[in-house]
Amino acid sequence: MKIKRNSGYSKGVTEMYIPHNAPTYSLSTKLTKQVKWVDGKPTDKVTGYQAWFIAEGTEPFKVKFTNNIKLPAMLTMVEFQNLEACEVGNNVYFRAEEIKEVK
């Protein structure tokens, strides 16, 4: 039996993959641009920026940001502002508005 889930980004899906209040650390030292593709070819239009993170009890995961945010140093503990996830097939995609260093 297949489970029917709502599509789109949500905080509920995030909680299925990242434990609530789990310490999360930045792994990336710079953002990777995500560009729009048309007819199987990349364009010059930037649609977002991605960086890698890891939370206690998870595998590394990528988070997409709409804006060109400032990343902290590698292995800095961070918190996300409005972290959401979306399941597409067997893949999970994450997005957030911003991150801040936890001191």
C-alpha cells in the first residue's frame, strides 16, 4: 500500500528527517548557485543558492536559500529560519530563509 502525502514544502516533512532541536552544523565554506534549466540546458538565471549541513543523527543534507546568504565558518553550529522539506519520489529537498550562528 502506498501512503499518499501532500506535495510541497512543509515543516512537518522536515520533522520526519531532522530531529527537533538536534544540533546542526555548517559543512560548506561557500554557496553553490542553482540555475534555471530550459530545454535540458542551464541558463544564466540564478534561482537559489545551496549549502551542506549535518544534524546530529542525520546524514549530510543540502539546504536551498533564495538569497545569497553569508555562511559561517565550517563546523559552526547554526539554526535555520523557517526550515522546510519536500519529498519528491525517493528524494527529500530542504529550503530555508536564513541561518544564524548559535553561540
